[in-house]
Amino acid sequence: MKKKLLLLIGVLLLAAALLGAQGKKILIGFSHVAMNCPYYLAMDKAAKETAAAKGAEIIVLNAEEDISKQIADIESLIVKGVKGLIVNSTTEYGTMPIIKKVKAMGIPVVAIDRPLYGDYLAYVGIDQWKAGELQGELFTKKLLPAGGNIVLIIGDPGCPASIGRGNGMISILDRPENKGKYKILGTYKASYNQMLGMQKMEEAIAAFGDKIDLVYCANDSMALGALAALQNAGMTNVLVAGIDGQKEAYAEILKGGQYKSTVINNPTEITQKAVSILVDYLTKKIQPKERNVITGTVLITADNVKKVYDPNSVF
Amino acid sequence: MNQQATTLLEVRNITKSYPGVLALDNVDFQVNAGEVHCLAGENGAGKSTLIEIIGGSYSKDSGKILLHGKEVEFMSPRHAQELGIAVLHQEIPILPHLSVAENIFLSRQPVSKTRFIRYSEMYRQARRLLDTIQADIDPHTLLGDLPISKQQLVSVAKALSLEARVIIFDEPSAVLSSAELKRLFDIIKSLKKEGRGIVYISHRLEEIFEIGDRVTVLRNGKLVGTEAIEKIDRGTLIKMLVGRQIDESAGASIKVAQTKQVPALEVRGLRREGVFEDINLTVYRGEILGIYGLVGSGRTELARAIIGADRPDTGEIILEGEKMRISSPRDAIRNGICLSPEDRKSQGLFLEKSVQENICLPSLKSLRNMLFLSYSKIAKYASAFVTRLRIATPHLDQYVKYLSGGNQQKVVLAKWLGMDLKVFIFDEPTRGIDVGAKEEIRILIKKLAQEGKAIVMISSEIPEILNLSNRIAVMHEGRIEGLLQREEATREKLMAYSMGAKAQ
Amino acid sequence: MKREIWQRLGQRIVFLNLSRYLALIILFVIASLLAPGFLSLQNVMNLLRSFSFLGFISIGMTFVILSAGIDLSVASILAFSGVVLGLFQHWGIYMGHVDKLSLIFPTPYIFFSVLAIGTLLGFVNGLVITKLNIVDFAATLGMMVFARGLAFAISGGRTIFNLDDLALFMGRGMVGAIPFVAILWVSAIVVCTVILRYTIFGKNLYACGENPEAARLSGINPIFYKIAVYSISGFFAALAGICMAGRLNLGEPRVAQGWELDAIAAVVIGGTSFAGGKGGIVQTILGVVIIGVIRNILSVLGILPDPQEMIMGLVLLLAVIFGSLGTRKGSLAHV
Amino acid sequence: MKLKANHVLADYGLYLILLVLIVISVILSPLFFSYNNIANLLTQSSFSGLLAIGMTFVILMGGIDLSVGSVVGFASILYATILHGSFFTFMPEEIFIYSGAPKLTPILPLPFDVLFVLLVGAFIGLISGFISYRFRIHSFIVTLCFMIFIRGLAVSYTHGQPLFGIPDPISFLAYGLVAKVPMPTIIWLGISLLCFLLLKFSRFGRGIYAVGGGEEAARLSGLEPAKYRIFPYIASASLAALVGIMMSGRMGCGDPKIAQGWELDAIAAVVIGGTSLSGGKGSIGGTVVGVLILGLIINIMNLLEIEAYPQQMAKGIIIVAALALHALFSRRRKR
């Protein structure tokens, strides 16, 4: 019995080896943070398409925003023998040790969308801080020049995107000329998800009611959720702002309603860049030009929304 | 007993009260070395409270407990055990998933210097203990797999292992058949010889007279008296117990007509693998068929099979001439057969439900207006039975668990009386009920028979069987060993048959 | 002695189930003091609506716990039904964020089929428990994981945006000043109360819950009731799922994570015993309302979600301890 | 002979299942037998494995502990806070306080801060155990309240922020190798062995079985239930705290949001391992195997590149299937 078993194993291993030998395609892994909003889905789609175009094989694993699952994902990607890794890290630091381990095994890591702490080949994404500042500028200059109360809805605490987008905005509010004019009523966490955005907004409404002048969300999905909540509560005078440039958001801005602004952060673009950087590095040994590849951040308001709005776009 | 015998345990004017009731009202009680001291009293007389206090489960409100002459305070059952007092409870505390040996040595397992349990040693000691009481039990078996009677023996063994000076038996006979009881008595006698003090609690007077040296009688919390057995007779004892004279053969006055003609229930070749085989019985209208047998002789299983609680392998059940497909108690009841189960508390009643709900449950169909239950009808229905059966309850909404055993049994009966059923099966209808209530129940059963119902009564109390039944079937190891007319039936015959010895 | 006094007091309180009404009244007073607008029609209606979703599954849970079972799968079934609803309304199109509706068949039928699916899942629970005799806890735990996974799998983990008006009405619609969900919920309460108190089904259910063997010997078939209650629970979960989807205007597999525990908490706070056979819908509603009101108060106080959770936990604990006072064996006897 | 076979099935069926699974996985994926993968499997099983051990104690005693997941998160963040020199101080309203490079200012020298966290864990267990025992409240409810409370606490006092910076010895606990065996696995199996000995060969351990089998019975046969009823919670909570610390090492930071829903995984593993939820029956060995079975299934599905969602579904089915087999075997045994 046992002998037979061993024999069987041997044969299988051999077969596998042969199969492996045939597959010339280079294998890369993408440890994705979640799939709970269109933004991430667009990234997923782009990653697969680009990889295919580049003649590489890609495995995308979804960590469901659980850092421990992400670590496990990365480990199993290693087992599958990926030659390179793209990581959209759940928290800025959480992946640090495992990244160190990956690096030690000589597997290059490209951070995407969220900067991570550790030794990576390149980071591709927007300047989160700048995105926050742009919004901050808008609030202080246009939307609430006289000051007001702001409700902040971020993704996950510890997520670099939220940190940058939040702090960027706050840094503007903290400028000397704005001192004391603005108040952050509360900070809610909705993990970039529309439903949660709505539910958190409802809680905020219950808590602060009419005090709220503006809701600033760390992405458009949550902003759309918040918008729905506000409309249900009939609070049509509260302003809403998001980030990412999701097409539903454009549509809302186009309506010229209470949804005022967003900042372009194109998932497709950054993913394409990230994948090509990694694959080129692996196949053609091309070192990326700069370590931080920052894609453009453009503030989108009612004025310039027409230029970018495309109802048939993926995102 | 002789007064100069050393007193092991003495209890001086103990008082214990629960919210509402005075369970014990300064009661005195003592146990001498080498005597069997019977403790008697109707349910709720305070027997169990007393032994719970002696056993350390409850704390007393006032009074003294003296052990070997000096006062002690029992903190917990464990403490009491350490001081050499063992209680064999009525519902034997068993840990079904642990082996016999572990149940005996729980928390006292023999350990090595490194505090590791030495199983081999433990089993050896257990083996030895079980041998001393001639119990053929393998200490490795899980206690849960043993029949109750053997579990009882295990707890005796535990008591021995505790080196207990005072051993309290709380109604052991309730779960033992006469043969097993005889065995237990032998053991008790030998323990007595070793100079231990035995406290024996029972409802069955004959036992008290058989085993006891002295008897102490309690009645609703008060001490009625302590007498040496040889000084008193049955009548006076009953008087002490009940506080009034009752004629034990009151039931006998009611004559049950023997209408042989109409068979109500016939059982043909009923068989269940390893439980009982080729059972053939016929019960006629208006007769009481007694079934006698040792615990484990398959009588209860037979009853359960007849009403479809357990599925028999082969055999047919014929009700009033027509063959029945009975696959669940539900069908049985639909066709007019009901069972009042052996284990009243866990199978017959809903202790957390009111008297009313318990009585009405099976007959709710008839208590509706159109679709919905009418509580007025329900109340009327229930109260009718409460008065008819003289169920002693403060009100209809009283939880059944607060009733005395006798009244609980009456509630079980009431459940079935309301629906016109043809066959009633009573499994141990008077177990653990006090003398007064026993009689009432028996009379009820006879009345039923008079009304022309067919009745099967399972009992391990020979006098009861002899007194009530028209015919008596004796079971032994899953077979019907003999079928006797009441006239020919005698105590000896029943015993013999139940032991499997066919009498010539 | 002192302890006994406490016990007696406790017994009386528990017996009349007063403690809970008391608590509720106190809560209302506090609330209306803290937030003048608390008892305003508007807010009360909002509260009603917010109760309803948890309320539905709590009703189902009550049935289950009355039968001495426990159902961990409700929240997952809720999410699953929401997703199914979304898919049925976006049939054929590439699942995901599409705003064009394409119904597989008219919405009412969709509702029916979703309810049927939910009930079926519940039915499976019952079947697994009774036929494979697996403990309720474990069986429904399995279903919980399974159904949630199914919800994610069929939606590919995506949120399905935009439902049709009828679906929205289920969640958001108002009849006069009253939210439709609330009406639905209250009527469900009434129906179930009647079923439990005034029908043989109800009585037998209580019986089975307390002592299946005795029930069996009195001619009741416990297996039937076991399966029935789980089906009911599944049904209400599906109903809640539809309403929730309507409220959020999306089918979302992540919805209502951990609600099964809230529901259980509500039922228990209400005073339905884990041991089965004791309690009822009304008590459960009490529990739901108490929990809901406390949450609302905390929000009104402007306490952020995280500390809210913390306080919630403490309050629940205290509530349970208070409820258990007196009864010697405790209000929630060890099963 | 046949009877014997049944006994073997009943007693060792579980190990059989594991064996079969291993064979299947080997056949399905050549990668399975690689050192990397096995190491992975073990490492990832270790954390839930440790929780499952604690859970085994609780379930053997006839209770259930839902709070472990929260305790893991709490311990993780508490440990990190201590390392940052702040002791139970709630973070200010600002959320982004801890971005930027960290500077460790431990308030206790290394072994002691770990010890301290473990003690805090033990204390939590003590409280929940005591409440459940003293007030006779079903442990499900008590630990449910604690689950909510402690998670709230953990998330509150850093506003959900992870705290960066964990000393190397701790990361060694998570990533270190001793003779090519992952450190977590060594800890897990080591502790399993200890607990096995405790349960099998110590009077105390047998006492836990006894109390689980029937508290009143155990009391009457001379046990003092209190300590047996409370100890399991202490064990489970302090093990959870240990896991929290190890997780911090694994992540290089303390994170209050981790380990959500792990309690259910642990429970699943325990019941798959053949420990009965009604208490008094089961073993550590079974639990270890249960953990391995669950881990194995997930692992092999990863290797086969099955998506995360179907994996979840499979998990649900496996829980039920395993229990069904148990039920079948033990019924066969009874015959």
C-alpha cells in the first residue's frame, strides 16, 4: 500500500515537473487587499489583462481586508513559485516582516495603490497626501470658505491611502488662516465599501444631525453611500466629496447636486504601470526609472467633469 | 438497638427553611455503629432535606451535627465524604462518559510521585472493591453503558472506597427489582457487620421491616418518632407515616368484572433484536393485565414498542380485531393506545409547564374555537380533571415540578383520561409515591378497568401486582416466562418465573 | 438570608418579566432627556425602521431558541437572499456595477423565489440537524459559513448596485408617515404571537422545546417541529434580506455580518431561555427594542462607533446578569 | 470482528479521514509535499490551533467561548501600546497619530511585558468564567458580551490604528525556524502535548471531564465545580493572548482588528475533532487533527487555485460532513 502510494507520488511529481518545464510563461502574484468596491475590481481586471498582454501568468489573491489573511496569501503565492509580487497592502506596516522574507528569497515586490513600509522595487499610485490637499483647498476656498463642521469617512485605520488622504486634507484645515474655522465632528471607518459608507453616515446623522456641513470620504464608493444616506434623511444641503474618480461619482457631480468633487486616481492606469514594471524587471532586467511612480491627481468638480466622464468606462 | 452502641453520627434539632416552606423543624436523628436505621416519611416530609444536610449539599439554618461525639460543620459533599459520610442518591449521580473505575475514584485517583494518574493501579483497586461486593462489573466500561441497578452497585463500591463510616441509601429499591434488592440487602448486612452505620430510606414498608433495626418517621418537617422495628407493627408505622388510619386494601373493595369475550389489544410475535422475543399477549376489555419482571427484563421496552416509541423488528399489533400499523406514539394514540411512562419526570411530564398545559396537551384539538385555542375551554377542561382526580395544586398554573410525586402521576393520568382511549399502559404507576397517593392511583386504575378499558400495568412491586391484576405475565430476559391467573399467582411463583426458573 | 431576599425579589421581577419593561421605560426617559427630539414622530419612525431588520431575524431566532436550538446561519442567509435578489434583477448582464435592470421575471415572483430559497436553506438546516443528528450549533455554523461563501461566490464578491422601485419600496417605502418595513415587521409580530399562543402548533412547539421525549410520547413529532422552526427562521432571514437590499439599494454579500449574534442577544435579553420551551415573541421584541434604543442613545450622545461597541458589550452583560438574578438556576439555564 | 471494526472507526475514524485527505492532496497537487508548503500549512494552522486548544477545555467543560477572537486583537494592540510606553491610555480624537517611524519605549523589560499581556488575558478569562459560573448565565451569552466589549475596547483605544514596531524576539516567535520547523508550530504542538497530559493524567484534568459530563453529579461525587468551571476560560483567554502576541510578531505591528471570527474557526476545529458540544467527551488529539483537517482543505484549495469564496463554502460543507461521519461511526458503535 505505502509503496504504491510513494510510487504514485513520484510519478505525479515527475509529471508536474515536466508540465512546469513546458510552461515558459513567467508567473507573478498579486496580493490584493479586497474586492469590495469597483475600484479594486477594476484593478483586478486590469492586472489580469496587462499580464496576459505582457505574456505573463498572474495569480490574484484577495485578502478581504484581513492582514493576517494577506500574509497567508503571500506565503501561499511563494509556495506556488511566483517570480515577482505585486502587493496592495492592507495596512502600511502589517506586511513589513513578510515582505522582508520575500525580499530575502530574491522575489521583487511592487507596491501598488497603497505605499507600504519596507524594501520594495517600486511604488505605483497617486500621491495620497496631495489628493487630500487638493480636496482641502477646495473646501477652504470654494465650498466652505466661512468654515464649518466636517464628517470624515475613511477606509481602514492604518491604511496608508486613508492616512494620506485624511491627513492631507487636515493639514490644509490646520493652516494658520483656517485655524478654528473648521471642526472634524467625527471620523468613521467604512473600509471603502458603499454599503458601510451608507450605514456609517446614518450613524453620523443620528449623532450630529444638522450640525454636519460637509462629508469627506476617502473614496467615491463610500461617498456614494453617504450620499444615499443623506438623501434618505432628506439632508440635501450637506456637501459630499470623495476620491478616486468613479464614474458613478462623475455622474453625480454632473447632476450638480450635493456631490461636489472627487480626485482622479485611475486604478487601471496604476495597475498597468505596476504590472509592466514588474514583468519588465523580471524578463528584461529593466530597473524602474524612479522608485515612486506617482500618477496624476486631478481635482474633478462640476467645472471639468464633462471632460473625464465616460458612462461606458470600466471604472 | 442496644443503647450502649457507639453513636457515629448525631443530628440535634436541625432546622432548615426554604423561601415559603419549613422543610425541617428541629429534628433529631442519630445513627449507631452497626445498625440499619430506616428513615421513613411521605414525599415532602423532609427526608431528602435531612440527608442532603447530612451529606453536605445543603447548609442547615440551625442545630448541631455531631460526628463521633464532636460537632462538625459540613461545607460541601466533598467535605462530608472526607469525614466518612457517603450518600447514595436516588438519582445516582453518574458521569456517563467516564469509566466505572474513574467514577469510583474521581478526584482521588491513585497518582505517582510526579502526580501522574496511574490508570493500571486505579483499575486494580476498582476491581478489588467491586469483588468485595460480588459485582461482576468490568471497571473499564463506561458507567453510562451499565444498567441502573449496576450503577447502584458502583456507587456502593465508591462508598466503600471512601472508607465511609456512615452510608446513606436514598430509596435504592426505586430502581432495583426484588432479586437485585435481595443482593443489595446482603451487601448492607455485611456492611453492618463491619460496624458501619447505615441509613436506609424507602417507601416500601416491607423493606423497612426486612432490613431495618430502628425506624425514624418524619411528617411534614417534624419528627414523629424513632422506634425499634421489633417494637412496632405495620399498622402503627402507617399511622405514624400518614397521620391517619388508611386501609391498604381499599382498592380491593372494587371488583373488576372479567369480560373475557372482547379482546382489546393483541400482540403477536413481537420481537426486537436483543431486547425481547416472540411476545404474545392479549388484553381484554375491562381487565388489568399485570406484567412483572426484573429491571432489564424487557418489560419497559415492550411497552415502548407497543406504542411505537421504539420500532420492533417483527410482529404485529392487533387492536380490537384489526391489524394496526403503528410506527410512532402518535399513531398509537390516534388508535387509542397510550403509555404512562416509567420515568415520569423526564418522559411523562413537562415540569416547567403548568398543570393545565400538561393535562390539555394531547387533547388540544377538541379545545378550539374554529382554528384558535380557547383558553376558557382549556381551563374548564383542566379544572374538571383536577377536581375529579383530587390533584392537590394551589391553582391550574402551578408548575408541575412543584407537585408531589403522587399528584404528578395523577396529572399524567389526567392527560389520557380526557381522550376516549381503549388501552392504557402503565409503567410503574406508583414508583416513588407515598403510601396514601399509591392507593388513590390504584383505585383510579381499577375504576378505569371497570369502565371497560383494557389496562396493562407494569410493576415491580409484587403486592401491587397481586392486588390489582386479573392476569399476570412474568417476563424474563425478553421472553414471557409465564402467564398466571390471579388466583394461581403467588409471590414465590412470580419470583421464580422472573428469575427464569419455570415452576413445575 | 440576605441572598434569599434578593432571590425572592428577583423571582418576582423575573416572573412578571417586569425588569425589562422597567429598563425600557428608563431608557426612553433618559433618551428623551438627552435628545429632545427622541420621541418625535420622525425619530420614532426611524427607530422603528432600524429595529425591523434585526427584528425580523430575531423573530425567526425566537422560534428556533424556543425549540431549544440555535441558528447561527440567519445573517448569512440574509446576505445571500439580498444578493440573489440583486442578481435576479440584473439577470444576464455581467454581474457587478451595472445600473441597467434586467429582471429574470416580474419582481413579485422574484420576492417569492427569494423567500422560497431562504426557507429552503433553513429547511436544510433542520434536515441536517434531525436526520444526520448533528448538534444545532455545529450544523448551523456550517450553514453560516456555507451560505456566506455562496453569497460571495455567486456575486463574485461584488456589490450589485441599483434595484427596482418595488424592491426599494420594501426597504425605504413609507405608508403615510410609517415606514413600510415597520408595518411588515409589526404584522409579522402579531401573526407569530397568535401562532405561538393560540394554535396547537405553538403549544406543541413549546412542548417539544422543553422535553422532546415527553412530547413524543404524548403523540407529537419533534422532528417535524425542529425542521419547521428552522424553515421559519430561514424565511424571516430571507425577508429581512429583501428589505435590507431594498434599503441599501444594493445586493451586498458583506451585509449584516455578525447579526446572528445580535439576534441571539436580543432574544436572550428578552428572556427566552436557551434551555427551550420558555419565552415568546413579545419578550424578544422587548430585547430588540432595548438594544436598538441603547444604540440610538449612544449615537445621539455622539459616541463614535468603536467606543459604542464597547459600551454596548458592557450594557448587554449587565442586562443579562440582572435578568439572571434571583432564579436559583439562572434565567438562562445551561443547556 | 465486525463490532471491532466499528469500534476502530469510532475511535480512530478521524485520523483515518486526515490520512485520506493527505493522500488525496498529494495526488491532486505535486506542490503539496514541498517543504515550503508543509511549513506553510503548519504555520497557518498553528494560530487557530492554539485557540482551538483553549476552546477544547471550554467545550469539554460544557461551555463555549466566543470572546477569543477579540482577545487576540486586544492582546495584540495592548502589547504594542505597552511597547510604545503608553499604558491603557486612550488615544486622542486624532486618528493618524501613529503614522511615521516608531520609537520603542517599553515600560517593562521584554519577558515581562509579554507576561503582563498573558496575565491580562488570563484575567479576562477569569472574569467571564466567574460571571458565567456565579450567575448561572450560559457561557455563550457571557462570552458574546465580552466579545463585543473587548473588541470595542481594543479598537477604541487606538482608534483602530495599528501600532508599528515589534522587537525581533517576538517576530522570531512568528517567523523563526528551529531545525527547519516553524516556531509557531513548535509552540502549538508543545502546548498541545502539555494540555494532553493535563487532561489525561492529572486529577484536575479528569475533573474537567467530570464537570463537563454533569456538574451536579460531579458535585455530589465530591468535586468542587467552581475551579473546573472557571479554569477553562482562563486557559482559553490566555492562549488567545499568546496568539495575539505571536500575531503582532507576524505583522510587525499590533493591530486591534485582526482575528475577527476566529472563534468560530476554533469551535469548528474542536467539533470536527470529535469533542461534543454538550461537554464531557473529547480530546486534545482530536482537536489537533481537526485543526489540521481544516487547514489542509484550505491549503489544498489554495494550491488548486480555487477562489477564496468557494473555499468558504467548502469549509461549511466539511464541518457538517465531518460531524455526520462522527454521528454515523458512533451510532454504528452503539449497535
